[in-house]
Amino acid sequence: MSRFWSKIVHDLDPYVPGEQPRIEGLIKLNTNENPYPPSPKALEAIRRATDEPLRLYPDPVSAELRETIAASFGLEAGNIFVGNGSDEVLAHAFMGLLKQDGPLLFPDITYSFYPVYCGLYGIEAKKIPLADDMSVDIDAYRGPAGAIILPNPNAPTGIALPLADIRKLAEADRDRLLVVDEAYVDFGGESAAALVPDFDNILVIRTFSKSYSLAGSRVGFAIGQRPLIEALERVKDSFNSYPLDRLAQAAATAAWKDRDWFEATRSRIMMSRNRLAGDLTELGFEVLPSAANFVFARHAGHEGASLAAALRAEAILVRHFNKPRISDYLRITVGTEAECSRLVEVLRKIL
């Protein structure tokens, strides 16, 4: 421990991101990136933005991007907040909105950044166990709490709640904030953005990293009624007034407008996911129902860690979590058709 560390830094258990190794011929199915290139219109927008204005600061409020997103939901730009990936948007939400009287509730098996943020900002957390089938039991969230955060679809399970259940949670206590983390919603979930006009206690957080193939640009956003968005803006402007650079703003705006590319790409991923789930089932895996761009699966005859290691030896990376209840599962990103076929071929050989 450094003698200059604060107690907060000393006590932190930082988030561990997915591995990004340099291995020749690697099939990388461990970090839920989109296997297909970004929209050509997004790439062209980046090229146009790489000129003399780069010497100037970017638009601090990302006006064009916010207006573009808002219009598609029938909302105003003031209902949209943007930041450096959904992780930064989440961080601002934890600091500005989720530190309430009473614990913050979230699933015991979920995005592992949540407990990290709780430690960083001194937020009391209460983990609610998933049901035996790994689904979120909304009835378990009806007790007293300061706030709730739920990924929908959940990660790493991939299981989604119907919009009706999100509405029930929001209606159960309108004095309690409900944050819905929709990083994977475009692959088969129902977005809670439709509830924002009717609920001042719902904040929806989305990302361009998955369904728009812009993980390298780091663009995320939130949708909510104006007081919630203003809270995020106040945190941002006390931390970093220029969160999105010119290239990121240009790329995200163009990608959002290119609906044909978006629909074609996500449909292709969902078809590959369903095919992969079927192939894994034929190999003897138990595969949870996924509404995301990954599957969560285990094999009764093999430990998760040993399977992950065997795949790595064949230059295929998947994500393994050495945690209670899920240590035998593998989270497998849906790759290209060829990558999924290679994965199944190697697994058949291993098994």
C-alpha cells in the first residue's frame, strides 16, 4: 500500500475488464464487442471530423447527438445526457442520484461494476439473489430501499425482464429511483425509454458500444425526465465539461441515423445467437435464454474454468467468472458466423 493512498483507495476492489490480449489468430468472444464493423456512415463522419477543427474543444453539451437521439424517442434534447461510454454515465448516476437514504438494490449476479461504484462513492448496497432459474425476481425488490439499479437484459445471464415488470417496479414506489441499464437491449429486450414520459423516477442508460460497433469511441447516454438529466449534468460539469470528443460525437450521430445498418447488423447477431444456442444445446450445454449479444452456458460434465482454459489453448477467448453460483458457466460473445462455427467445432473436440 502506498503511504499516500486515501482510505477509499485502499479499500477499493476495482473492476476487472475483459482481457484484451495480443494473440495471433485470436477469436475474441470474451468482451461482448460487436463482431461487425461500424456503419460506413459513421466511419465517413469520423474522416470528415479529422480536420482543422480538432484544435478546438468539442461541443460541451453534444447538442446534435442529443437532439438526434431525443427525436427518435419523441423527447427533447433536455431528456438526454451523453458521456464517455455508459460506464461514465453510470458513475455519474451513482454519485448524483443513487446515494440515497436506504440501500441500493441490485442482483447478486450482475454487472460487477455496481459494487465497485458503491465502494467508490460510499453507497450502501444490498444484493438481491436471482431466482433459481437465474431470472430477476421483481417481487424481491418491493421492500424499503433508497434506489434500485437493474440491467435489462441482465449481464452476465442475458435474461431480460418484460417491460411490464419494469413498469410494476416503478409504480410500486414513485419516490424511489429505478435505473435501468440497457447495454444489451437492442438484441431482443424491451426498452424502458417508453416509460420515461410517464415516470419521473426512471432513468434509462444505454451505450453505443454493443449494437452500434463503437466500443472504441466510448459513447453512452441516459434518458430521463429533466431533473434527473440535470443532476447528471451537474456532476459532469464538476468533473469534465468536455466528455465527448469531436470524433466520438460525429461517429455516434451518424451511426444512430443509419437505421438500415443498425437493423441489419443486430438481426444478423440475433440469428447467430439463436443458432449458437442450439448448437451448444446439442453438445450437452445448458444455455440460459438470452436477449443479449452473448450466451451464458454450462456443461454438466466439465468445469467452467477448465473449458475456458481449453478454449484459450485453441486461441478462443470466452469469459469465465470464478464466483458463487456461476463458476461453471461461460459467457460467450456472439461472433461472426465463422467464429461461432469454429467455437462449436473446437468444443466438440474438447468434449
